[in-house]
Amino acid sequence: MAQTQTVKMSRAEAGRKGGMTTKQRHGEEFFGKIGRIGGKKGGDTTKRRYGVEFYQRIGRKGGSK
């Protein structure tokens, strides 16, 4: 009888494998499209939640280091 061995995979390897599978299914353009959507939604949500002043404040903190 043949025994099957399961080889453990690191998180990085699993992520790479998932990314390559997604790329094969949807194409490279898919990543660009979801990246633009994600960044836009996140920024709009933050702006609504904290206001424009929040970005001004954190911008000054980043520039002062």
C-alpha cells in the first residue's frame, strides 16, 4: 500500500501559490483592478470617519521625523 505524505507549506509559499492560481484564473489586470478599488474604498472610509484634518495631522507627523 502506498502511503501519502503531506508536506507542510510556509505562509509565504501558500500565499505565493494562491496568488499564482488567481493570476491564472483572472489574469494580471485583475490585481490592478482590485488594488485600485481597495485603496479608494479604504481612503474614502477613513476620510468620512476622521475628516480631512486627520490627513493633515498625520502628514505633518510623517514630515517631522
